[in-house]
Amino acid sequence: MKRLYYHMLLLMTVVLTASCSNSFFDINDDPNNPINPDTKFVLTGGIAGSAYNIGGYYQTLGGFWSQHYAQSTGASQWETLETFGINEGDYDTQFTNMYAGAMMDLQVVKDRAVAASDWSYYLIATLVQSYDFGVLADLYGQIPFSEALKGTANLSAHYEQGAAVTDSLIARINVALSRDLTASTASKKSAIGNNDLIFQGDIDKWVKFGNTLKLKLMLRFVNVDANKYKTQIQALLAENNFLDVSAAMTAFKPEENGRNPFYETFISRLAGNIVASKTLLDYLKSKGDARLDSIFTAPKDADDNVLPQIGLGQGKYKADSQKYPNIKSLSTPNFPSLSPVYFFTLPEVDFLKAEAEFRYGTAANAQAAYIKGIQDSYALDGVTTAQPDLYATNGAYAYNGLQSIITQKWVAAANRNAIESFFDFNRTGYPDFFVYSDVSTIGTSFPQRILFPDSERKSNSNTPPRQAVNAKSWYAK
């Protein structure tokens, strides 16, 4: 893939917070250039670049396509996410930033770590890069993989199917986890420190991250070959060495270009566009869920009095423009400027375990993990009301197998890792109450993918033919 320099002020700002070094500003130069920045700063750049894309434009895509958000009336910035009329240029920048920026930085770290037998750096870089590859494989269905990240040695990497990529990622993670991490020169937490923007060099947490990522990737195969990873999943459940804290980047600052990427772009710079989806808001309201006021901010009248929470239907930004003239008439995401970018939230880990137990373990363990997921979601949202009546035997959230697991996982992902809710909906069909957009260009269907980038179409002769946005994804139900 081409090694392109991309200028991201936010990314630079957060890295300065972590490292207080100017060395970082060189990490996106040609890897063959003799500048050779310190590996710890290259690692920082790889993690920050991943977070910038996953927590920014991909978070927004997931928020719209999993019906957490809707396009506001009186505006039209994101109408293509409601019409599903995206084109090949819409996510071109993010694709380039992931390959030529974040994942290339992580590849540099991996290569150096192998040469030095420095397996702590190798583990972290492998896991973050594998996470990135997994997101891209699910978004596009096919991506450059084994031939990618070769610099000028290969500018026309072949595309590989998502299933094959995911299989290979699981194998890569297994290799990284199998290394002797105690023998690494970087095994001490202080060696990596704050240049690891997620766990500050805590390798035990990265091992848990690796197990959690493996579980997520293995569950992608439930519609392809349900028993393909059954034994491995059961072994992971028995070991139970998954994340017990959220995996998140928190190195943001309360100033322009230093804030959370979703807030920076979609709330601050392009204000007036994103409102609460009626689908999620009405679901929470109908259940009496105390998370409602944590997830969304209610509108106010001219005298600054708080009004009832109001969501907008998908694609209703024109039809309901007289009823709700602008964003001030509607609920909006409650998204503080310094919100973390989450790779995994603790509730997501709980619900992954619940699904795995439902499919390959015991009903009792599945239900216990499900209830813990709801409880951890309340805690993450700062909701002190436990609401056990909701998930009691006869409650509105009473355990009902996969349907309840994925639906509550969807709620917990709001404002955090919404792209996973989009993947889960395609993979499981839940939540099963999504509505068709009023302005859909794909009829009574839902989107499954984004289009191969325009830059690839122009520069890589191996780019596959264009596929429809609603063409079934490799992991879909």
C-alpha cells in the first residue's frame, strides 16, 4: 500500500500528552527514511491513529446504521448515512489513514520487535493491528492483507476474503500470546509506560485483551461454520482470562484538536446534525431505563426548561422538519469532549462471554454474564440505579437467550463502540425492531458494507468489482 503522510492535529495533540516528545512528528515519514524514531513513539502513533479512525468516522457510521443516531432536521450533512447512498470516496481517507498510518506504524513496531526479540512490543502492536484489520474486514468484506503494508515493494496488494483474514488474525494473535513475554526487554511496565495509550505497558492486561479479541473474532464464524472454533471458545471460557476493565484511549485534552475525535468533528465542528434515533430512545423510554438521560441530552425550550426526550425516526429529517424545525427541538448524544475511545468496553466483554456461553457453554453462565453486562453498562453510564426489576425473571429485560444478549449489547454500545452494534445486527439479526429509513435507496433492506475506496480503485488494479451496500457480508446471518 502507498505510504502517504496524513496530517492529523488531534492525533499529534494526544500523543504530546502521552510522550511530551517531538519525535512523534516524524513517525509518518517513509519507513525507509533514516530518521528512525524511537519504537515507543511509533507505537503511540499506531494506537492513536487507530483510535482516531475507529472512534471518529467509524463510530458515526455505526451510530447511524445501528440506529443510535439520526440526521437532524434543518441539516443534511450526514444524509447519505440515512439514504445509504454512500460512494467510493466517502471513507477513502479513513482507509488510507488506517493502512498508511496506524497499521503501518504498528507494522514497524512488529518488525523491530521481532528483530530484537522484544515480545511485549510485538504483542501490543499485533493486537491493535489485528483489531484494526478485523474492523476493516467486516466493513469491506475483502481487504488487502498478507501483501499489504509492504511499502513501495507492493503497491497492488491482492484482496483477501474476510473469513480468511479473520482466520489469519486468530493465528497471529495465538503466536503473539505464545511468546515469552517475561524475557522481553520491554516487559517492565516502565519501559513502555504512557506511550501505550491503552494500558500503559501493563502486559497482563494486553494478554486479557488478546483473549477477548480472539473470542470476538471466533464468534464471527457462527453463520459460516458454527462449530469451527467451538473447542477453542470453550477453552477460552474455561480459562476465563478476559478483560476485566475497559480497553480505551483516554489521552485527550480540553482544547481544540485535543478532544475525542467524534466530539471534535461531529459535535463541535459539524454541530447541528446528529440527533437521537427514535429507535433507541423510544426503546429506553418504554422500558423505564435509567440510562436514557445518560445516553441522550434532552432538548430545552426558549426559557432553558428541560423538555421530554424526543428522538427522530431514520430518514425523517425532511418529513418531520416542520414538527421539529432544528436540532434544538430534539434529543442529542450526551457525548462529553474528553470521552474515551473504546476498543472494548467492559459491558461488551460481558456480552461476548454471554453469547459464547449461550452457544457453547451453559444457560446459567450465559444469564449471569448477561446480567453483569447490564450492571456494568449502568456503571459505565454513571447510573447508580441498579434496576434489578428490569432483568428479573418477569422484568422487561428478562433473559431470553441471544435476542436479549445482543439487544442489551446494542444499548451498551451507544456513544462508545457503535460499529460493533452494526456488525452484530448483520451477524445476528438483533435487535429485531429496526425500522427502514424513509429515504432509503436500497428499498426494504439494511446496509451491510461500505464501498471499496476510490484511491484503491485508481491505484490498485487488484481492487474487486464494486458491490452493493446491501450485499451480504461474509459473516452475516
